[in-house]
Amino acid sequence: MSPSADPVPTLADLGEDGVLARLLARLPAPDAQPAGVEVLVGPGDDAAVSQPDGRLVTTTDMLVEGEDFLADWCDPVSLGIKAAAQNLADVHAMGAAPHGLVIALAAPGTTAVDVLEGIMEGFAAEAARAGAAVLGGDLSGGPCLVVSVTALGALTGAPVLRSGARPGDAIVLGGTMGRAAAGLDLLLAGFRPGAPGPEAAVRDALIAAAARALAPVAHALIDASDGPAGDLGRISRASGTAIALDGAALTALARPLEPAAAALGDPDPAARALHWVLTGGEDHGFLAAVPPESVPVGLTRIGTCRSGDSGLTLDGEPVTDPAFTHFTGDR
């Protein structure tokens, strides 16, 4: 019989300094920062020192176990990628270039250290892909796993706000919608994924390219984290314009999701798929209002801004299907 592998130490086994040493080892060397990002003092001191190339854009977000993710369904590397990506998407949505990320982790002492190492591995990889440095962070004990991230961006032009949409603008989508929501419903029903493929990396690259294409022409831009029902509602209210969604365009986006709805036994797969597209979050594409003559190649037009009161309609009917919000008990 071959000897059993050594057990993975827990956070309590290693202590704070031991855990930090292992996490810092997962980050790039100080001389391996992304091109164009000047970091004078990186992780390991009291604070980081860096030089953004433009005005500073700041955003923060956190992921709480049981609220934003379930550890059984999200491996640590994927969780690290998600934590970085959702913050970098907000930087892109302001028209800025990513500069750096700061990460704070909390977890029970019984947590195996390779969980945090996996998070840092995915986090650092996604930061590097976006051209951002990991500047530092914090580590604490807690009753559950929490990943909190602050992202910094550099802005050389005017920020792209939610409030700039104008009547006549085209509403366009860069990326996909509804796939994360469909996957969640499949997981809830007991389905489990197979081996990971390259699709996520390809999708992320396309979404980043979409953000770069949209920022120079968009009157309004938002990271599509809560689906059109939530995110376009925010643009509509901030801009004081109505938004008319195109049912045919959304149906085309929903059609590839119909087999997943059928696998769940839904009597109306098309309606379930359209619900995912309208309300599903976490795909982290981009929704923008752009002049109709300036729709970037490869993006999907899904609606039009109209004059009048704010609000969303789908083929003339009010959109009442709500997006997810915290504190409502909607799970």
C-alpha cells in the first residue's frame, strides 16, 4: 500500500504569518508586473505604492459564502477568477483601464490553506490577464469564507456614466446574458458540470474586447451583473429615458438556453430561457447606450432609448420580471 499524502494544513495550523507567506508566494514577482502598471511598493509592507496613468477610478465588491456563492459548487481557483473579474468589469464600465487590485480574505480557522491558495492563484491569473497588478490585501478569521476586492483603474478621458443615455440611442450588449442564471438553476436541480473547457477564457477575452470597443462611443455604459431588467433599469432611471427592448433580439439570445430549460422539465422552455436572459446576473458582459450609427462590430443590438418617462418595455409591454437584489430573501 502506498503511503497516504500528507494532510493539507488548516489556517489555524499555520497561523496568520504562515498563511500570508503562502498566499504571497502565489503572486507574481515584484519585477513581473503588467506592462504599463508602475508599482513602487507591492504586497508585504503596510501599504502599496503605485502610479496610475490617469485619474483614479475605484470600485469594491465582496463575495460572501452562502450569499454570493456556495463553496460546494465553486472551486477556489474559479472563485478567485470571479472575484477579480467582477471588479475589473466595473472599472471597464467607467471607460477606464485596470490598474490594480486589493483583496481581503476572511475564513474560519478550520479552512484548509489550499482553499485560499487556490483563490489567490485564480485572482492573480485574472488580474494578469486584464493587465492589473495585485497590490496587497488583508487576512482575517471569520464564521464563513468572505472575499472582498477593491479594484483601481486609470482614466484618461471622461468617465462613462449611467446617466448619459439619450433618446434614439441603440441599446447594445457585449458578451452574453442568461448563461450564469441557467447554470445556477441546473445546479439547484442536481446537475453537475463536466470537465472544464476553454469557453470561459474565450468569453472573458471577448467581453474585455467589447468593453474597450464600447467606451469611446458609449453615452452610457454598465457592467451587466444583474441582467437587463436590473441594469438597464438603472440606466433608464439615471438618464431619464425609456428603454424599449427588442423581443426578437432577446429571443435569439435565449434560444441556446432552451435545452437547459427543457432538461429541467420546464413546460415552456422558451419562456424560461427568456427569463434567464432578462433577469440573470453574473455574466459580466456590458450593456451600453450608443449612437445608432456607432454600434461596434460584433455587438448585439437589443433595444432603443425612447423619450419620455424612465422604464423598460419588451415589445411594448412593461418589464416587471425583477432582477436579483440582496436582503429580499430571493434565492
